Amino acid sequence: MGDVTGAPPPEQPALAGLEVPAARRRRVAAPPGPAAHLPVARVCIDLAPPHLDRPFEYLVPENLDESARPGVRVKVRFAGQDVDGWLLERVADAEHAGRLLPLRRVVSLEPVVPPQVVRLARAVADRWAGTLADVLRLAVPPRHARVEGEAPAAPAAEPDPGHRPDAAPTSGRAGAPAWEAYRGGPAFLRHVLSGGAPRAVWNALPGTGDQRWAAALAQAVAVCLLGGRGALVVVPDGRDVDRVCAALREIGLDAVADGGTVARLVAEDGPAARYRAFLAVLRGHARVVVGTRASAFAPVADLGLVVCWDDGDQQHAEPRAPYPHVRDVLALRSELEGAAWLVGGHARTVEAQQRVVTGWAHEVTADRAVVRARTARVRALTSVELAREGPAAAARLPAPAWRALRDALAAGPVLVQVPRAGYVPVVACARCRTPARCDACHGPLGLTRGDGPPSCGWCGRLASAWRCGECGAAALRSMRVGSERTAEELGRAFPGVTVRVSGARAAGGVLADVPDRPALVVATPGAEPSAPSGYAAAVLLDAAVASAGERLGAEVDALRRWLAAASLVRAAADGGQVLLVGDGAARPTQALVRWDPAGLAGRELDERAELRLPPAVRVAAITGTRDAVAAVVARVDVPVVEVLGPVPLPPDDRQGGALEPEVRTLLRVPPAGGAALARSVAASVAIRSARREGGTVRVQVDPPDLL
């Protein structure tokens, strides 16, 4: 029998002379008519191509009139398939002259992208040459239908500035004692309380109790709530979220789950908890948001204060397109919504310093006498300082540091900061000192434990039969010592003393805090636990490793890591001391000894202005295959643009391990031309998308690492 695929089904023929019955017609319901009021919906479709970065118009059917509100998720027909989208607004007349397709359905009644979030997302997309859909995916957490059904959907209530009982702290501790130590601190809070929008860069000092940085942020949030407005605090990780939430509870601001007004937005809490907190903010049940990077877009009603803590932490930089930074997202939000802007940290970034120098923000700092009274005594144990020790000066833990650890352990816990995690992350040939590489993938070799063979840090293969390709020797020596090996060495040097390890790769993970009992706490940068009364001492090992590197801002980042650890130590009056061990870079070493992060940031900014590096200029990095990059750059039309490159990228820097060689071209303009550069680059990339040009291209405006 032949192939009848696709043929119509066989029919029984009628007998001759019989009447053939009429075919029964199927009754098709007429499509619903358009809504009587504002029948046109403008939708942002959730698709990646840059040439689709514009609202598309659809007809609102009469049966969706009530549910199709601005901000809701919708399904629409596009290019022959159903796609997701966000309904941005409804209008009376369409700009499109042809026939409009109707909305397929409303996915959820929750208006997840209110107007202020749409304005912010559009500004972020324009600032970083991205698309609105890319930014909205960062701003809105994935839908969780079960969580939506836990409470009826309701529009966010309009805040009443004259009604304060729900917003005011209930403990009667709404004062701000932590801010009295800073020049400009009380004035900043008074301005926030009166409904103003001041902008400040704050250098926080060490302290405990009401003087610690988390308590100071809680006091600023309480002042904002007393003024009848909401607040948003963005911190690098979940531990910092816990610290700020705990400080808020101390002044009577509880979580929404406990009947309070504080929402915690952290992705690590899981999809359900995150979406539940997001809905609490969206519906107006939460007036305060504390969270990590994505919470910068949280739809806080009547926003009065935005805070970014430790803006130099890399976790504030979004790794997905269009690669925005929390600090600058909150700056845009401050301008759009008239909110106060506060960037704080123990250190100061070059980007924050530029905002102070240009007058966009003011600094909030303590006088030198207050700095000396609140900080520990800092000593730099360089080779010059240790010259009297003779050959022992080259030890990783020289005698002065060993004696300081021994003496401090009698008074409480001691912190030891190590710049590298693991056991021995980097090894080299013991004879010629050539770094050891894997024979299979040429990745770096290291040791995961003391009694095992070296293994590759990239592919994980064991290198038990390794021999040096330069001299043929088989012996290895350590080039970098990690936190695990350091803890092992300290355990032998101080028998009977408890040794704790804190780090993402440690057996116990990252510790939040440690008791005040004597112990050695070995931690990698960013994983230092806090002690209730502060550490008796801190030793910062391998200063040369921590401050080395050719990347832009390496010295400023080293000082930020050192200050983060030093700020956990008791004041000098209480016996606290900090020892920096090793020949670190001169400028961050001196800045640590003087406790002067603003001075280092200012000198770094002056050098970047002279060399025309960000943030003194605006830069767009176009990376990809050579022909594709050349085509995108050729269409960029900015009057004062300076084209640098293309420069071939090494294989290790290729995106996603691309096999085809890639190049990078930099487009540099003065600060005033940054907006025009972003627009022109975005337009060129959209043309590339519409024409379906070959190759790959990746655009990053103001990339953090240019060197």
C-alpha cells in the first residue's frame, strides 16, 4: 500500500438515488470586540534580539478589559508563536496603521512592573546600551503561582505621609547616635526626614552596638520612615542582609512575616520566599527592602532613601547583559524618584570619589581625632621593618606577627586574613620556579591536601607523573598558600588553640560570627566573621599577593579588603592591633596605616583622569569576532569618539570558551558624551540584529576591568 501520509480520511460514497444529507456546520463564536476604554496595549515582549527593543501594540479584547492592567504579565502572538511580555501601558489610539492582533491572555493579575520600575529599567537600558527586556528580566523575579494564590491580588496602597504609626519604630530608639561622629551625618538625616533628596558618600568607622555600620544604616532607614517614605538597602551578600535586618529588629522594625514592614529580597532564599517578599513590596505591605543586587529594582512605594553598602564588592556588578552596577542603578533611581542616595563602606571606590569631586554627592566622614579613637593600631611588617630579624624576615609569619598572635589570644579571638582559598592553589617547579601546568589543558596545578598529588584547577585531572617542561625536574614547591594550609600551619604553631576556617570552599562554609573566646579565625577576603566585642588583633598575610595585579583598581580593591578585616578589630585604646605582613604595594599600605581610603581614591582618580581611564571618561568595549566588531564600530557616529583597537584577546579571556579568535575595540569619549555613545552603540547593535550579520558581538559600557 502506498504512502498516504497527509491524505484526507476516506469517505463512504453515497448510493445512487439516495439524498445526500447536508453537512453540519460548526458554530464558531465571534471573537470578542475591543475594549471600550483604552483599547490599545503597548507591550514589551520578552525576546532577546536588540532590534525588537520597542513597545509593540496589541488590541485589548473586551473580555480582558479588567485584567489587562499596566504592569501585568501577558501572552501575545509574535512571529507565529506565543511569547511572554509585560503590558507597559494602555492608550486610546494606535500608532500602527494596520490591523492589531489581540492579546492572547493575561498570565497574572499582579502588576509586577509598575510605572516607576519601567522608567528605571528604560533608563538603565539606555545607560548601558542594553534592551528593556534584558533589564526587566533582572528586575522582576520569576513568577511563583502558588505564592500568588496565598493572598488576593491588590494594588499597592498609596502611602499617606501624615500617617506614621505603621512606619515608625516601636522601640522608641529611632535616634541616630551612630551618625553624630561624622561631619555631615546629622545634616544628611535631617534632610531625609524633611523629604529631601541629599546624596552622600559615607566612610564608615569600626564600632560595636549602636556604632556598627549595620546599626547606622538601620537608624537612617528609621529616620526615612519617620518622614513618611520608604527605604531600600542593597548589600553584597546574605550575611550582610542578616546583619541589617537584625539591626532593624533592634529598633522595632520587624519582617513582614512577623507583622512588620521589612522585606528581605535574596535569591538564595529560594524562588518562593523571594517572590513572596517581592509581592509584599508590590502590594504595599512592606515599606523597607533589604536585599542583594536584584533588589535595586524593588517596587518600593514613595521611595525616600536608597543605600548601597560596600559598592566596591564585585557582587554589586551584574554579570548578565547589560551589566549594570548597583551603585549607578540607585543613582539613576535617586534622580528619577527624588530619593536620597547613600553609598557607604569602610573604603571608598574611585567611582564614588568622582561623584564627590564633581559635586554630585557630598562626603560624610569623621574627623581625624575620631578616626584615631575608633580604629585599631596598624603596623606594616614590610621587609624594611623586619630587616633586624635577619633571614627570619622572609618567613610567611615573622616573629613579630607570631608574638602578636600569642599575646592577643589571651584577650580574645584573632583574625588571620589570607588572600587565597584552598590548600596550595598554585605550585611551581622546585628547581627553576616555572609555574606548573596541566599536560592536558595547560591549567594551573595545585594541591588540595598535603598528602595528595597535584591536580589541575581547570579540568581536575591528577598530575602524579608531572615533570617540568623547562628543566625536567619532578619536585614541586608552593607559590601561593591557601587558607586551609594556613590553618594547618597555625594549628601546629599554637597547639591547643581552636582554629576556625571561614570561606566559600571551607568545610564549614562562610561563618557569620564567632564567640568572644580565644581562637584563631582564618578567613578569605569577604568571608570574615564578626566577633561581638571585636577581635583582639588581625594579621593580614601575603600583602604582596593581595595588592598585586595589572587590573584597573587593584590597589583600591586591596585596601578595601584590608579595611574590611581591620574594621572588625577593637580600637587601639582597647588593645586592638592590625599587622599587615609582606611587601604590599606602597600606596595601599600607607593608606591602611593612616586609615585614609579617601586619599587613595583621590590619587587614583587623578591618575585615571590623566591617563583618560574610567570613570574620568566613558568607555564602550566591543568584543567579538573581528568582522562583526568592525561592522558595529563602523556604524557608531559620535563626534568626539576615540577608537582604540582592535586588539586580539588571549584564549583565556574569550566569552564562554569560544574557539574562534576574538578581538576587542574600545570606544572612548568625554563624560558628557557618554549618553550619545551608548545610544549610538545600541543603534549599531540593533542594525546588526535586524540584518542578521554573522559572528558574535558583546557590548559592555564602562567595563570594570580594562587592563
